[in-house]
Amino acid sequence: MDFAKLPAPLQAKLAKIGINRPFDLVLHLPMRYEDETHLYTIADAQVVAGGVLIEGEVLSCEVNYKPRKQLVARVKDATGSVMVRLLNFYPSQAQQLAAGKRVRLYGEIRRGYFGPEMVHPKIRVGGEVSLQEALSPIYPTTAGLSQNQIANLIAKALKATTLSDTLPKALLDTLDLPDFAASVKLLHNPTPDIPQILLTARTHPAWQRLKFDELLAQQLSLRLARAVRREKTAPTIAPEGRLAAQLIGNLPFGLTGAQKRVLLEICHDLTQKHPMQRLLQGDVGAGKTIVAAVAACHAIEAGYQVAMLAPTEILAEQHFQKLSQWLAPLGVKVVWLAGSLKAKEKREALAAAADGSAQLLVGTHAIFQASVELKNLGLAIVDEQHRFGVAQRLALREKGGSPHQLMMSATPIPRTLAMSFYADLDVSVIDELPPGRTPIVTKLVSDARRDEIIERIAAKVLEGRQVYWVCPLIEESETLQLQTAVDTHAQLSEELEGISVGLLHGRMKADEKAATMAAFSRNEIQVLVATTVIEVGVDVPNASLMVIEHAERMGLSQLHQLRGRVGRGAHASLCILLYTTPLGETAKARLKVIYEHTDGFEIARQDLQIRGPGELAGVKQSGVPMLRFADLEADVDLLEIARETAEDILAHSPQLAQPHLDRWLPGREALLKV
């Protein structure tokens, strides 16, 4: 079929559900099936779970107006009768169910107030001579695109498209997988003898084949991207290490064993001729920033510039202040670059970056802008890397040819996610917290006990401690009637008499935010009301109480990050999660996980189950191909096999890779640049 000849409105509707070429139709698989291959009597149908097909004569049909307008009909056969109820209906449906007509109905029979009933069944007028020979597929669709339309398009695509295998029979036999064409055709038109549970649970061999192919394409793509990067030339950074030794010697604390191990891995990468692509993982408070600072020292001592990026201005500014405090005494020029800088300051920062005098450039995505030139970028450090998209990371890479890249994340990535979406990166993990950190106690408290929380805050301040109070919104929203930071600040200022209450949110000017954070760090502000801008990077050891309002509306990663803002000193710390009832099932599941666990990796693993991989790891904006069919938790065995197979194919049969990628990941060239 010629996809380009389809009407433009139809092409637009298909594009909404990810169909842009004939082969996308082949891979547009049913989400469920209806069994219209067997006709039941009304008596027998009542004991069958799920949808059933019955046939009978309409005894009566009328429109009722109480308790609400609805079309009600009664259909009978020789064994009994069933009530048919349509809560929303058209005149044509009333005609279909006119008394005396013979109809076929497909739907689930439930026990109603007046006996067995079907609510909104599929209706066909007249007894059909023949039944369906296969289960009827029900496809994901969009407004204006009917099941019949999409089924017809898929049928044409299956006939017109080459479904030959991209993998050799010997490999399929070894893995005990069926061939591709048979698998796809079976999933679009399964015969009634196949148990539906195998199809809906996606455990049938045909499903296994498609999931394997998808995982294999992802693994091949990431490995090829890695190979392309390794062909590029990066600066060889192998200094004597005097600057790094000075930095470590000046610190008031020693590095942990985990930090030393990770630094050895990074230093080894920096000495290679190809660009480092390393992901540095560490739970909240594990000490990633000092590791990045030591790596920066190596590059600076070797005569190269370093750029450090953070996703928010408040976090970038925290990095700037901390790095300046550590490196400026060593004679390193640290320069700040953000969108909020005044024109003169920005000109000076840009000039320092361009002439090379800015040895360490710290900032936000402002560093990506075309006006920013770097004389000899040797190392790029990206904090909270999953918040930056492919285009942004590519723009940074192109500023320095092929600099080494160190990406940091405080959102731990579960093993299955690292195996799939981050298979092209080297991963280092700081799995040890610095000594002296106190465990954080977490409590779930209903919003109805708000007064008790305010009393506890007053008590904490009297002990000399400080408090965070986090709100999800800055201003009142009509759709989300949540307590706002501004209102909460006013309320707490009134109720906590004699206690200094500060306010921090993303819409404040940079100098206002900096002044507020500085005052909080000096204990001039005892209670800081903030939005989630404090989620990452803020470090005030004296703060030992965190109150998170409307915790039920936040994700697990965000809750874990916020909780990590306390417990940074020697004082016992507490995180109170305030929630509003009633709680939905997902919110209950999230709050249960954060209450029961403090280990970031376990929280991330549970988050993967609750939210799915794309949202958890920022993969949707990272440019890495998302999985449509495979499930990382359920299909970990298939993922292992796909990983091994990808390595084997690229080592011994590289000619197999491209046809397989063309089928599953067309237009993957952009991935190879990142």
C-alpha cells in the first residue's frame, strides 16, 4: 500500500497513534480480543466470564426517563431472556432494537436488578449465517478513526508488506522462537482455540517473538551508538593530579571508599582517546559533587576547560557557590552563566568562556545557546542528566568537538532500566553514604492534623533546628485546589509568632532566591516555605524537619529527593508527608513505598512498576527508543537474551543488524550523534 496516497486527514489521525508508514500498521497490535466465533444460548451465556455472543428476538423496547434517560430492551431465545440497557444511544439504535427484530448481541452478561442484563453490547440486526473464524481484534485508536477503518488498513498492510524474517532460522531455533510473519498474523487474527489469557497477558510465543525483536533492536541501536562515539577523538587527560590532591587535602572530610573507586574509573576514562560517556549514580547525599569537582581538577590541570550544567538555576547556583568555595582558593577561575545575568555580566562571562580564561563554567541550559563559545572544552558535567533532552546534550557536545561527558543522577536507575535504556553508557555507582549522616524517619500524616504539625515545627525551632515546608504550586489553580506556597507562607508567618519564615519559589528573581537561601543557610530564616525548586542540591545541615504538603500528588523520585534535603547533619531528622483524603490507588501505592523504604534503588525499582520506564528515567525526552511491547519487569529474561544476542550479532554477523533496525527503528541516525 502507498501510505503517501492516503487522505491527509487520515494520515494525521494515524500519526496521533504512532502510525507513519505501512510497517507501523503491521506492528499496531490489538489491545484485546472479542470472541464472536461461538454462539451461546442465553442460559449458557450467563455462566461464562467475559464477553459472549448471543442471538434472540426483541420482545420489547422503550425509552425510560427514571432514574436517567436510557433505552431498555428485552431479548429472548428458547432458553431465557436478557435485559439490554443503553445509557447513551442514537435513534438508529432504537430502530435496531425494535420489537420483533432478530438481533445478535456481543457483550458481558451481568446480574442486574431485574435479572441478567447487557449494558452497551455490540448490536447486529438479523441472524448471520456464519460466525467469525478468528477472534475479533480490538485496536488502540483515536477520535474519528473507527475499528473497521483501522482493521481494514492493517489487513491491507499485512498483504502488501514484506514480512520476511530479519533473523536466521538457526538463531530462532536456538532461542525457540516462531518466525516473524506467522507471529504477526496470529496476533492480528488468532484462532479461537488459543487461550485468550496467553494473548492478553502477552505470554504466547508469538508475543514473545515480537518482544524479543523489539528488545534486540534497542540493544543493537545502543551498541552501535556507543561504537560510533568510540570512533571519535577526545582530549587525552592525564595530569599529575596535583590540583586534585590540593582540593582533597583542603576538604574538612575524607572521601569514602565508593567515591575513591568511582574516581579511579573516571580517571581511567579521561586518559582514553575516545570520549568518556559515564553515568555517575548516587543516592541523595552520596557525594557526587565532590567527585565531579575532582574530575574537573584533572581536566583543568591538563589545560582544558570544564562546563557544568544543572537543570534549574537554583541548583546551578548552588553548584557555582560550592565549586567556587572549593576551587577558587586553588587559583581556578570559576565563572557563572545563566539567563538571569545582567547584560554586562553576561558579556564578561561569554568573553571569559571564549578566550579560555574561564576554566570552569557553571550554569543552566544557557550554556547550550549559540552565543556561547568555549575555547577548549575537555569535560562536560551534566547534573540530573535525565532532565536534558538529546538536542541539548548534542548542542553541548558540538561546542567542544568531542569532550568527555560525565552525567550525574540522584535518581537511581534499576538494573533492568540500566540494561536497556542506558546500555550505551558506562555506569559508576556511589553506593556508600558519607559517615555522620543520620537516618531520616518518615511519617504519613493526614492534612486534618495540620495544627499538630505546626506545634511540632515550633518545638523544633526552639531546639535550634530549621524546617522546610514544601508546597506543590505557587498560585491557586482552579483545577487543582491545592494550598499554595504564598498562602502557606502567610499562614505560617501568622501562626509561628516570633519565628522567621522565608519563601522560595521558581518565579522569584535569581538574586532574591540566592538571598533567601543564604539567609536560610545562616539560620536567619528558621522555616523555609518552598515549591519543589529545592528538590535537588540544597544542603543545609541544620535543617532536620521536612514537611511535604499534598505528598499524594508527587512522584516517588521527587518525594525521595525532597526527603534527602534533611538528615545532612548530626541531628535526628524527620520527614512528614501530609496527604489529603480520599487517596487513589496509585497515590496509596506511592506513599506506602516511600514510608517503608529509604534505599533509593529499591524506591526506583518500585517506581518502575508503578509508573513505567519512560516517565521514571526521563527516557521519553532523552531520544532513546521507548518500548511498546516488552515490559522491563516481566521480560527481564528476554532482555538478557536480547543483550547477549546483540553482542553476538555485532561480533560475528554485523550484516544482520541494519535490516532489523530498519524494521523496528527507522530514522535512528540522530541517536548515533549523542
